[in-house]
Amino acid sequence: MRADRYQTQKLLLEIGESGQQKLAQATVFVVGAGGLGCALLPWLAGAGIGHIHVMDDDVIELKNLHRQPLYHMEDLGQSKADIACQRLRALNPDCQFTSHVMAAQPDTVRALIQKSDVVIDAADNFATTYVLSDACQRVQCVLVSGSSLGWEGYVGAFCGNGPSYRAVFPKIPENSQKNCGQAGIVGPVVAVIGSVMAQFCLSLLLDITPSPVGELRRWDARVMQMRHFSFRDAEEPSHFWPFLAWSELRDDDVVVDVRLLDEKPTLERAKLYQKPLPEFEKSYDDLPQDRRLVICCQTGVRASKAASFLAGKGYTNIALMAVAKQPL
């Protein structure tokens, strides 16, 4: 470790030499190298985090560059995770960076979460957040999760010794169908949210009190206001529908695809029902109640809506799957 690189932050009483050693020995797992990832990763690298894992299966596109400044024009078409780690190594060779070019699924994140001190959810989609929250809750690892859309965004710290993401958001919100590519986003909002996520992570690694676990910050750029919410007393839901990976399907599972018939990828499964969501309420009644129903759509949003409907009809054994990036 280069002694003078961190001398300014070590002047802070909360850091000092011992705090810098904590950072150097820490492992952080970041899921998502898009807008939020680009905003937070340089701060973590600059602070001297010992080992940072970056997981993302996406490639760099021209439309990303206005809010993802880690990437350049010559990077178009290349892996976000790989290029992000390349840039971060140039920023701070003291740190170790490992890229994982794959989608975050239940079976791809467990091992990394178990050896991480903090997990950061920068994927900005609900299915991934639930997958990470469920896995972090099982091993009591803190999850810092952020989201940004339009002129707003939020950051929260979940799990560990606090409530999970499901305690605050038991179900996928009804209005969550749109993403940045559909609803729009401005770069500075992403930068603010990503920076707060990085600070949450550093505060956790340095044991700064009060802890951000059980706290949420919401930023509204239109009025330049940051609001604070505490959810330390939020209760865990008594029941929820887990997200599964394709590899976790059992032989007796019944897969219910609620996407439109022409959507890709095509699912190949013996026990498969295709029931597009627009007609679901009229076509559900031949689904068996004595098998686990695994309801699929691209992102999990439509599957969650179908699950809510089935639960109201007495179905109890339900799981969800987001198939957009599944290795089928």
C-alpha cells in the first residue's frame, strides 16, 4: 500500500491508520456496472477497498455514455464488468478487481456473498434486488441497494442485523415496469445516488455510528432535497415468493410463462403453460394446485402480478423467475 495515497482521508478520526487497514482487508461485491456502478466504483477504489468483485453481463452501448463515465467511445460493444475493472485497476493498483461477466441469479451470487463484507446492489431492477436480499439475509451480510429513475433515486442499507429489502418492499411495486431506457434519467441523479451508496459502504466497513443499516435516503433533484426514512422496525413478511434460477427447477415444477407468445428466449420445458398476462385472469383455471408453480417473465414484474392474482385464488406454492438473462 502506498503510504501517501490515503493520507488525506486518514486524517479523519473515524479512519486513521486502523480504518485504512480495515478498508484494505475488506471485500465488496458490486452487482451492476451501469450508471450506479460507474458512480460508486471509483470512490470505493479510490478509498482503497482491498478486493472488489464486479458482476454484470451487459455490454457498453452509446446510449449509456451520458451517465456511465467510466466508459469511452472505443469501449462500445465490450463487457461493462471487464472494462470497469480495467479502468479501476488503472485508478488504484493497490486494490484487486475481479470481473464476473454473468447475470446475477440465485445460483451465481451465493458464493460471492458468503465471502463479502458488504454487497452493493447497483443493478437497478427489482428481481435482482430480491435475489440479493434473500441471499444476504441468509448469511446476515449487509446489502446496500440503490435505484434511480427520472429525477429521483434512493439508497438503503438492508439485511445484516436489520430488516431485509422484502420487509420494506414486500411486493414489486405496480408502477415498476419502466426502466431508465423507457422513463429517462439524468446523469447527476445517478451520480448522487451512486456516491451515497459508496458512502454507505465505507461507513459500514469503518463501523461508523450511527450505522446506515435500516436507513433509507431519497433524493429529488427537482427540488434539490434529500429525505430520510428509518425502517429499523420493519417486520419481515410471513410469506413471499422466492426468485429462482433455471438450474433450481425441480422435475415436478410447473412453469407458467406470462410473457407474450413472441418474446424471447423461448422456454423448453415438459410442464410448461404459456399464459400471457393480458389474458391470464381468464386462462389460469387449468393450472394445478398440487405442484409448485414457477411463474416467468422477462424481469419478474409481470410474474409478480400473476402470482398476486393466483394467491387470491387460493394457490400457495408459487415461485418467480426472471428469464431475460437466464442461461436456459
